[in-house]
Amino acid sequence: MAETGQQHPISIYFWIWGLLFVFSAASYMVDYAGFQGYLRWSLIIIFMMLKAGFIVAIFMHMRWERVALITAIMLPPGALLVLVCLMAWESDYTWETRIVYLGAEIAPEPLPPPSHH
Amino acid sequence: MAEATSTQRLQLVEDWAADVAVFRGVPWGKAMMWIFLLSDTFIFSCFLTSYMTVRMTSAEAWPNPSEVFALEAFGVPVPLLLIAIMTFILISSSGTMAMAVNMGYRRKRVGAALLMVVTALFGASFVGMQAFEWYKLIVEEGVRPWGNPMGAAQFGSCFFMITGFHGLHVSAGVVYLLIVAYRVWRGRYEEKGYDIVEITGLYWHFVDLVWVFIFAFFYLW
């Protein structure tokens, strides 16, 4: 039987492998450098999407598949964005309710690191 | 460029409208693996979305993962040290898996089988480190699904559910890889072709893919 599978030059895998290392190191540095707030969150998301994109497109060969398969697999997860937005919206409301009615206090700062000694 | 896009659009319509199998030229096993992975995407997304909800609604401070998962190296605490090592191990295993797929299609079955075994070994070491991480968190830090000394009580349940479910996927993947590697090595697919290595690879890369999101949202956020 003829091969129906995906065959590509091996060098492209080495390139992506290297890139994934670089992006992982970069996202780790975001934490190591102690960036906070929107800078931290956007950097984390950017590196995450880059890594996920390269894994799906190259390692999982999605960019070489037929459009019919790409759309069937890549479109449905869009529904998850709706779920995330709905839950985020609802979460703010729940949090405020807890502060107002349950007498919960707003946490001032993250607690100190656990002691190992 | 615009021409290529319109051809692709035409191809999409034709594929879906042709009254024959939609995914032309795609082996059945591969199409089914993709659909399974799609369903798994929804499961993991539900876990991560509930984690988001629980973390956003908690009036108590969320424990700082950067400090909770710090390890001491040469006397200084390094944030997320073990997690970083685990991340690089999983990426490397994805690399060796991609090589195995390539070897399979080039009909170098011993090479493909060996690379799959290397991939499985990376995976097993990942699970081993995760077991160490769980041990440290449960025994030394006193984290439980219902509470912990560092902050919001929901931290433990989110952590154990998300990393536990992912670890289960890695463990199953190790077994899956070893079985297919053995069969490849024995020459079972010489006639049928080596699509099976690519299909196994899809599952393995997916496990790596999920870790990318867990690493970003649970450990770094």
C-alpha cells in the first residue's frame, strides 16, 4: 500500500525543537525576572500560543493537512472561548457577592513563601 | 496568494459536499485520533476553565506557584526549577517522537522503534518527577484537595485534578508508545505502512500541547 502519511525534511523538526526550547526558556524567564501585571500575562500568553501553534502546525502536521480536516478540528475549540468569557464574567460577580454578603475580606497580598525549615 | 486561498475554499466545499468520505487521503486511524484529541481538548479546557473560575472567585489569596514550586539548588531557592526541567523533558520527547515518525515513513523501522522507546523513557521520567512533586506538596507542604497552609483552599483540588489527569495521559502514552514500538520493531507494519507511528505521535504531541497550557496558566500565571 502506498504511504499516505506526512513526510517532511528532518531539519524542520530540529528547527521547531530548538524554537520550543527558546520559547519555553523565555516564558520561564518571565517568572524568573518577576514581571507582574499585564506585561506578565501578555508575555505568558504570547509564548504559550507560539509554542502551541508550532506543535500543532509542524509536529502534528496540521499545516499540511487538507482544509476539510483543519476546519473540522480547529474550529470547534472556538466554542471554548465563549465558555471562558461567560465564566470570567460570572466570576467577577461571584467574587463581589462574597465580599459584600459573606463578609469575606479582600486578600491584601499573596502570603509569604512556605517555610522549608 | 489570493488564488491559493480560493482554491482551498473550493476544496473545502467539494470535500464536504462530495458524498464520499470527507477526509480524503487521511487514514481512518488518523482522522479518529484527531477527533479523540478534539474531545480531550474539551475535557482539559473544562478543567482549566473551572480552575480559572475558582481562582477568580476566591476572596482568599491564591498561593504563589512561583514560591510553592520552588526547589533549592546550591542552597538558594530557584522558582519552578522542577517544572522547568519537566517542561524541557516533554519538549525533547516531542522532538524524538517527530524523528520517529520521520524514520517510520522512511522505512527505517528499528530506528523508529528505538526513537519511540526514547520518547517513552522521557515520558516515564516526566511522570517520575511529577510523583516527586506530588510527594513534596502532600507530605512536606501539607497541600490537600480541601485546603493548604498557603492560601485559597481550592488550590489543592485544582492542582491534583489538572496535573493528575495530565499525568494519567502521559502514563497511558508511555504504555501506548511501548506497545507500538514493539510492534514496529517486530515488523508488523511492513505491509500496512507506518501511519501508526504518526497516529501515536499525534497523541504524544497532544500531551505535550496540554502541558504548554498547564505550564502557562497554572504555574506561571
